[in-house]
Amino acid sequence: MFDGISSNEGISMKKQLRDRKKDRTREEILAVAEKFYSEKPMDDILLEDIAEAAFISRTTIYNYFKDKNDVFFAVGNKVFKELNETIATTLPKGLSGKEQVLFLCAKTFEDGRDNPIVLKITNETFNHIENINSTPESIIETIIKKIGQTTFDELIGGLSPFENFKFEKYFEEPHFTKFFFQMLRNCELWSKAIRKGKKDKTIKNDLEEATIIQYITMLINGLLSEMELRKTASNQTGLNRELITNSTLNLISHFLDNNFPCASTESRLK
């Protein structure tokens, strides 16, 4: 060994070098895959394309991911992790609850418009959930059964990395589950703002938090999808995206300002 370095220290250094090299390779795979998924539909991308662009063999990719879905959801985990961290650090704490929700709406519009991969990941995720004959609610139930409510709450409640939790020990699709937790963390950021708004009386809508989030995100994602479809025509006709964004925020503001009681079917028929 080198002078002054013991055999054990040398072995440890070699392991650290190997681990750093593996981490760099994995990061390069994800960086290339993210670029591909930003530009093309998921079905048009092959693992061979990602491997070639990352200057590695397809066999090497299998050292990190079992299939294309694994790569996709690892990218999703990366994208939503960065998104959640940005929201957590930029969301003004001094705003009212309603103002925080509208801030999140504007941020979602901006990200979905300027970084289409966010919307693509969201859409592909719900397609995947449908393809495995499941629902977000049933996935949450399964997760809680496997890891317990306390661990579940701890993983959602913070923004710390997931590296210390062995997803592969509990789940058949660890990359998907890890990404699913990032989506749940995103929902929790929305929920905190809504709870604050209900507490400070700036949100008067009495619907449950999950229902409010579902309505708002479906509205925003629906408009973003339509804008993406019309992107070429919009560039030619000068469609005012700022006007669309502001009009949508006004609609959401009105939604938050009003109570929508869930009346029973019988009472509505009277």
C-alpha cells in the first residue's frame, strides 16, 4: 500500500472511489433520461437510446435499473425532489394560507409550462397506476400496511433524502414507490397551505383538503395539457399565456373564497 496508509484504509478508499464512480454513472443516466423524457413521449424512448447518449452499454443500465419504468420513475423522483425543495425554500411563510395556495398554483403553472416533464411525469404516473389496476388510495393503504403509519408519516413529513430507507426491502417497485412518496410530499406542501388558510379564515371553502387539491391540480394540469397540444398553433396566433394563467388563478381564488357544501342527493332533488 501507499506509505502511511494501512491495508484497511486502502480498501476503504477503493470502495469510496467505486461508489463515487457508480453514483456519477447513475446521475449521468438520469440526466440523459430526463432530457429524453422532456423532449419525447415515454413510448418513443428505448433504453438503448439512453445508454448510447450516456456513453455506456445497455447492460450497464441494468446494474442500476431493471427496466425503462424504473428509469422513468427514478427521473420522476429526481424532478419532484427538486421541485419540493424549491417550493419549501421559496414559499413565503408570511403569506396567508390562501396566498400560499395561489403561490403554489402560479408555481405549478410556471413549472408545467416551462418544464413540460413535470406534467408528463404526472400523466404517466396515473397511467401506470391504472395499468396495474390500482388507485392512489389503495397504494397508500398497501404502503402503510407494509411500513406502518408512523414511518409513513415520517417519510412524508420531511424533505430529507430517502437514502437511509430501504425501499427495495418492502416494495416490488422501489423506484416507483420512492417517487410516489415525492408526490405525497408535494401534496403535503399543498395541504399545509390549505390548513393554514382554513385556520386564518382566508380559505372559506369547506371541502376536504384532498378534494380541494384534486380540483385545483386537475384544473391546472388540464389547462397545461391543452396548452401543450395547442403549442404550435399558439406560437402562430399569439395566444396570451399570461392571460390564461391570471384567469385561472382568479377562478381558483373564487373557488377558495366560497363554501361548497356537499349536499345529499335527496336534498338536491327537493
